[in-house]
Amino acid sequence: MSFLSAADVYAEQLFRLGHGYPLWDPDPPKGEVLIGDVGFIADGSFHRVFNATKPGDDPANRTGVPDGYKPFTLTSEFSNVKKVGALAPGALCSRTIRQLQVELSASGHGVGAGLEFQCMDDQGAVLVMKHSANREVILPSRRMVNYMSQSFTSWYEFIRDRLDVDIPRESLRFICGVWKTADWAVASYTQAGKMAQFQFNASLGAASAAFTISAAAKVTAAPEQNWGPRDDATDPSTSSESLSGLMANQSVFIHYYSLRRRFLFPKVMKAAAGYDELPPPGPDEAADRSHSIDFASSGEEVNEIERDTSVFQSWDPVDFVLDYILKYEPNVQVAVANDRDINRLCEQHRCDIPDDIPSFLETVKPLIEVTEDGLGMLSHEDLTTLEQPAPDEQTVPASMPVSFADEHPTTDAPPEVGATAADAEISEKVTPRGEPVAANSDSIARDGPIEQKKADILVADNGAFVELEHHAGGITALAYSPDGRYIASGADDTLVVIWDVRTGQRVHTCSYHSDTICSLAFSPDGSKLLSGSGDGLGVIWDVRTGEELTVLNGHTGIVYTVAFSPDGSVVATGSVDTSVRLWDAVSGEERSLSRGHSAIVLIVAFSPDSRRLVSASADYCTRVWSVRDGTLLSVLKGHQGVIYALAYAPDSRRLVTGSDDGSARIWNGETGEELVDLRVHSGSVWAAAFSPDGKQLLSAASDGSIRICDSYSGDKIHEIDASDQLVNATAFSADGSRICASSADNSIRVWNTKSATQLATLTGHSDKVSHLRFSPDATRIVSSSDDGLLRIWDLSRLGTGGHGGGEVEA
């Protein structure tokens, strides 16, 4: 790290504020920085090479994509979280900068002149924004880590060989979050800045400097500085939200993943020894081993961590995490980390991001997770102290799961095709000293030890939950049959698994798709199952036999959402290709093709009377279609953000939408008239539903709030505060009596919606809970997690009542 680089000093100083990696030059040289971009940082600016979440022919990938390219699919609408106005206008200063004057003038430029600063040390940095910054981030995902580790070699070879850009392998970054504003100015003192006073000038974009020395300055050197945007031109391949007429496409902070391999090989190949005697390669090492072995005269083994320093190698805090993983865990062949690993460690230890990150890591010694194929990453479980339940809560312990593999043997299932080694579940956790850690160290048994798992089914000693081992990959879709007998799960290993709820047995493993399963829906009688996949197909399965009945072929993009009509005669599919299609549920014949959306279709839902279909899209609009012929009946416009939630009222006339803009809106589905605009949340509304009588509306948002309001007047009836712990999965019971939601500590909380009291806290998952579904009678919850497991929770065994609407609390 060079202390003479303004970009490096700026990044190092402002990274400690906890917003991500600060870009010295947020003005995108190759188009707006997007979630999924793969690229590198040079001179404080991020350079996109291609975008790994978009099709190969997308404008963002106009320079091409690697050989064998398959995009990473965001298979849940909750994966991508946005917050408008996440950072307020004004100045962000490093700890070494003191703001002397804080008044903001009411000029047409937003933040006015008059901001004055003093540098209290040799180095310091400032960011000034005249408009607020919006934040967009992908929640942490093991599937994303697996994808990166599997794809990394092809990415690097594409950049090096086809684009002829000679960058260090370790400088590649995979963008998983961005903070964007409309205009900005940055300043950095790289040395000798102590006691310097400088002032911000309001007119960004002008030829004059953004910062000047104040009259009272005690040094004569102005800080190094940058400001923008210098050019109003924008990349036609991207789109942004408008702020005061300007495009909010300037990325002031980014979140990203980095990867580093360990080279482990003998300097001398012994007589009669072949490549089969070398250590097993990591997931992306085999392709490079033929030209990476350095033979020398000595026989000692070399253990190298891939490092490089060049013009492309900027100061990178994630380097310290990768160094730590490879230093303390010799079994790690490939280390993956992201900048938020450091934030999480500091949050758990209740400290600011330190100046000396390597020493901090050595002090706190976080655990390291190692997969069977040598992929290593930090584990934060050792730092998580599970919340003690309040008197009105009950925590289900993950204690004494007893295998009943002998009593209930699993049915034979075909091999799970499509799974790769990098998809494997975490098999070992170690301390920095190498001692093994119990697999469930975050939930130590109160009543006895945890027994070794002997099969893919575990049941708690009190029957409170059944744990099912699903796939090698992450679970991406989940459905509960209307008759309460079956659960269906889909994953990125391309398989659909049907489970018997009563026994926990795997009934069928359904194989037809060739890409990630994105959505699942049972028919009303529970006899059929509909799946949508990244391969662009819909498949209708026979639940009794596990065989495919009909293949729905017509979409040109990912089938992201599917639904059965309540009368069971029609199915609907919505796609990344922006179309909505209706199909005959028996013959599979396409009944109608409806176009009108301009972005991915996120949700499709039928009215209770099966006469109408409603679709919601990332274009901020909801459209109502006739099921009879697919004609457009009405367009519901008004939201200023992506629509994440959608539900019909029992009368089939009204419907509710919940959006990233923080509002839930009730509409007349026949006319498109907006009836009620509920602004009772400060975060994205992720779930919304009517009560069975249609009189109340239930909504849950990313700010941790759950609201129950009168669906006609909008008056608030109950308010539930989840203490800002709500993460990404929410579900309402069919009778409206209960709501469950996942929390940041991977637990699941259950509330009674009639009394607004919490009934239980369900713990046991070791990673982010991705999906939640209630049984039809509200007595069970099924949850899926990025830990690769399904859990079926029996609420009747927790003292929460045997039926939906029970008033008994734990």
C-alpha cells in the first residue's frame, strides 16, 4: 500500500466508516457499476469487464463473456435489497478530519458552499454529496460464493487471453452492492496534511477545484481532489433512479467479493511420481496447474499465497481477510471473502472498524469454514450470541436430534445430477489454531449433546422440528401443498424434491430441468406441482409418481414465477423475458402470451375466482389480465420502486401490492383505481396479505416492522416491532392468524397477528433463512436456509396452539 496514492489513502480512510469500499472516482468509465459486475479497480475507479448476472447478449456485456458462460441468477425477489436515500446529502469525513462549519445554504445546487474542514493528522479524506445516495445490495449467499469459485478461472482467462488485459488474478472483484448518488466531490491528504484547513465549493462539475485552501489554513498545500460527474453522458445499457433531474449512477461505495488461491506443489517431482500424486486442486486450480509448477533443485515443498503488486493492485481491506484464512487454515485451497466480513466482525465485537485490520483479525480470531473441496471463508457463528428469549417467547433448542433413519428409511432416489463439489455443505469449522469446532456451535444443547447425523432426516427429541438435508446446492424455491401432505423444494442443482410432511421422507427427486429452480407451486388439490427454472422451461409434475406430465416451452428467458389457478385448469408463468404466459394445466398448450411489462416479471397471482391474473414487475407496474383470453384489463401505476409483494382480497375485486418504495397500496383490480396508499413502513415492503374476511391488511418490511391495518380506511390496528432484525423471508398463515419472519441471527420469529404478541423464536439454522411457508392449517412452518437444510417446525408442540388462531403463547 502506497501512502502517496490519493486513491489508496481515500479508500483506507473512508472504509472505516463502514459503508463499503470508497471509490476515488465514482464516475463509471465503462457504464454504471451494477450488481454482478466482474472487474477491477485501477486509479480509484472500478472497471467493469462483464456482468455475471446478465445474459451474454446484454448491452452490459458488449465486450463479450467467458467461454462456457452461465449467468448467476438472483432466484429470490428478496435477494436484492434497495434503500432510497440510504446516505443523506452532506459530508462524510474520515476520523482524522474535523468539520468546522456545518451550515448548508439553500442554493439550487443542493449542498452549498461554506463547508469547512480541518485535517488533524497527516492523512485524511472527505466525500461531499449534494444529493442523497441510494443503496442496493445482494444479501450474503453461499450460492454466490460457490458460483464465483467455480467461474473464477474462466473469468481470469477471458480477461487475460481474449481481452489482452494483463491484470493480477487477485485483483478481480465481483460486485454485490453499490451506493449511488448524482454528483460528488472527494478530497484526500496523503501526507503532511496536519492542521490544514480547506473549504468545499458548491459548483461541482465546473473547471475550478471542488476544494480550496481556507483563509485560515496553516499549511499552503491543497488536498488532492476529484469531482464529478464531468460528463452527463450515461451508459445506455443501464438505468438509474433520477435525483433532481440528474442520474444517480455515480458509485461512491461498492461491496464486493474477492478470491485468492493457494499454490501448493513440490519443487521437485520425484522419480516415478506423476501428477496424480500432487495435492488435489481447488475448484478452479486444475486448469492452471500445468503451467504454474516451478521446478527447482531442492526437494522442499512450497506453500505460496498468490499475490501481486502492480498498477491494478489497489489498497484492499479484503486482502487482509484472505491472508488470514490462508495463513491459519492449511486445508483451504481457495479463500473467498467480502468487505462486509469486516463489518460483521466489528458489529459482533461492538467496535469501530480499526486502523490496523490485520492485528484486529489476529486478536479476535474468527472461525474459518472449510468445504470438502477446500473452499474457505470466515464463519461468524462463533461471534453470535443468540438472543435470550423474552418471557413471552419460546426458543426451540437444536438439542438432541435423534436419527430415525432405521425407523423411517428414505426412499431410493436417483443421483442428484448437476451438483458440484463447490456446492457442498460446509463440512468443517476450525479455529485459527486448527481445532475443530462442533457443527452446531451456535446452538449448544441445553438438555444433552447433539448426536451425529446418520441420514438426511433428523427429528428433535420433543418432535418440535424435523430437519431434512436437501441438495448439495442452495435451496432456491419452496412450496407447501394445499392439502398439507407434501413440501416441495428446488435448488440450484436443478432438482425438485418432494417430501412427505408427516414422516420427513424424501418421496421423489424430480429431474428434468437443466438450470436453477426459481419457483414452485402446487395445484389446488395437491396432485400436481409446477416448477419454473433458469432454463426457460416450466414443468408440471405428477406428485404421486414424480414424473413430468407436461413441459411448458416458450419463454426465451428464466421462468421466475409460476402459479396455478384456484380452479386448477390454468397455470401462469412470468419470465425475465418480460412476458406473462397462460397455459392449459392438462395439455400444456399455451393459451395466451401477454406482453406489456418492460422488466422482469417477479410475481404472478390469480384472483380467487380464477377469472383474472395479476403480474408485478421490476418496472414498478402491476398489470391485470383476463384469464379467458390474456387481454390487458388494467395497469396499476403509482409505485416508485420494485414491487415485491402481491395478493388478492377474498372478494377477487381488490388487490394489494407492496414495493421497495416503502408503501403498500390497495387497488380496484377491475378499474385500476388506487383505493388506499399505506405508508406505514420505512423500508421495502416484502410481504402483504389480506385477512380471510378481507377487512384487514397485513404487511411486513425490511425495516423490521410488521403492520396490521384496516384495509378500507388504512387505519393502523396493530404494530409489531421486530427490532430491525427482519431479513429476507416472511410468510402469513392462510387464515391470517400468524406471521413468521426470518431474523439477522438466522432464527425465525412467530407472532400472533390478532394480539400482536410473539409466540416463539425458532433457532437451529446456521445460515440465512431464505424461504418460509405455513402449512394450510397454520400448525407447521417449513423453512429453507443457505445452510442447505429444510426444517419443518411443529408449532403445536411448542405450546403455541394446535390450530391457526390459537391464543396459547409459549
